[in-house]
Amino acid sequence: MRFKKALATVGLVAAAALALTGCNSGGPAAPAEDGAKEPAASSTPWTVAEGFTLEGSPTFDNIKERGKVVIGVKEDQPGLGYYDNVTQERSGFDVDIARWIAASVGFDESNIEYKAIASANREQAIVNGDVDYYVGTYSINDKRKNDIDFAGPYFITGQGLLVRQGETDFQTLEELDGKTVCSATGSTPIQNIKENFPGIKPQEFDLYSACVENLVNNQVDAVTTDQAILIGYAAQQPEDLMVTSGPVFTEEQYGVGLSKGDDAFRAHINDMFTDGGDVWQDIFDQNLGDSGIKVSQPAVDAY
Ligand code: GLU
């Protein structure tokens, strides 16, 4: 069921629109003198496994043979999956979850290749083997499970609304009847408004950042997607944008997208989440600690 009653999975402190984007960057970084490749984060809560092996995992066999990990990510979602063109750094909660997984199978930052893949193209990229796994605000659902598998969940949020700063008329999707609401192609929120809110005019783009641009330019009336994503955009442009204070109206459980049937790899990631000690919390604190989002690590659902 897609449209659920309000779920208080995310506590939002609207005023805490702190600079999610500024975690790693204090302006353009000077190039390293010796040309050595610096790890993206100054301190990482995980350690890189040594001598790791995994029986019966085609994904791990590919990674080992290639000598590097290829990870599908988002790069326009501040706080979650973001690439800073100036500093050339990737940051965000999802990116660090992806790095933690790579480290758990023996690969550090210098042996990771990232591929930015939009919401609509995720299943196909995994099925094609373009990526070893995908970490990017990817909700676990049965339709997607027809094509791929998910490890996790590792995070829970819910669908919310982003509007122009000072806009008080729109708190719920019901109040947007007759209005234009933007979301990403192939996402659960665009599907929700198309299926359950026939009065809303849906506008879709590949990327949420395009929706946000259209909101700022008065081309759409609201942007809808997971509240955790919207908080990152509001933090980037607090004078222009705000997340509505109403409760979220779906539950989105984020999973790691995996090649279907690689049970060994899925079990490995699930065990990593379950036995990870403080690592999850440290990753959350480093990336979303100032965001006002209040969540704890969800229990793994090892189906
Ligand atoms: N979590 C939702 C989804 O997987 C929305 C965010 C996204 O498009 O990545 O569709």
C-alpha cells in the first residue's frame, strides 16, 4: 500500500536547516602537494577488511577480478548523495554507507568507482551489471524486488513536501489539488501522486535538483519526495525554500540495491549492518547529525 497515514518516522526541526552541504568543504581545496589521493573523509568510522573472501557471491567475484568496486549513487542530493564540483568530493549518508560496504569487502576509497544513476534507471543498471551495488535513497518495495534484491533497510524516512519559503497554503497533498507538483521519474513519490491524487498535475524530471530549480523559478508549486532529501535542499537555499512541517505521508525504507539472487552478498551486507557496532551511528552523526532528522538504525529485514 503506497499511501499510508502519517508516520512519525522522521522528526523534523524545520529551523535546523544547517549547512548539510558544507560538511567537508570550506572552499576550494588546495591540490595535494605530492599528488597522493586523499581519502574523501578526514576520519572514517569503518576499517578496511584485510584478506576478505566470500564464497558463492558472483558480485564479489566480479569485484575481486576487476580490482575495484563500482557503486551506483546519487550526486545531487545534499546530505545523502552529493558531488561537489568545486572540491571534487563526494559526501552524504548514503555515500558513506556505500564506502562502509566497500571497506567491509576489502576496498578503500582509491578502489571505488562511482556512477551517478537517476531514480528511473536503477533497476536496469543493477540488472545489466553496470554497478556492483546501489546506495541512493532507494526504497525497498515488491515491484523492484521482481528485478533486484535489497539488503537492509538501513534508514527510514517518508514522503514530504518542499515549498517556497513563506508558503503557508500547502501542508498536505490534498491542499495541492489543481496545482503542479514535481518529483523524479521512476520514484515512489511520483507514483503516489499519479495513482492517488488525480487532481494534482504531476511534473517529472530525472533529477530532484531540476524540480527544485523549477520550484524556485515558480514553474511548479511544490516538490515531493522523501523528507530526508527535501531537508537537504532546504538547507542549501534557506531563504528560498522550506520543508512543510506536517508529518510525512508514506514510509520509505532505504535498501542497498543488489543483483537478484546473490544471497551471499546480501547476507554479508545485512550482517555488516547488524554487527556494525557504532559505525551506523557515526555515519549518521557525521552527515545528518545537524539536520534535525531523528532516527535510529532500523533492524535488518533479512528476507
Ligand atoms: N525513496 C524514493 C524512491 O526510491 C524516492 C527517492 C528517490 O527517487 O531516490 O523512489
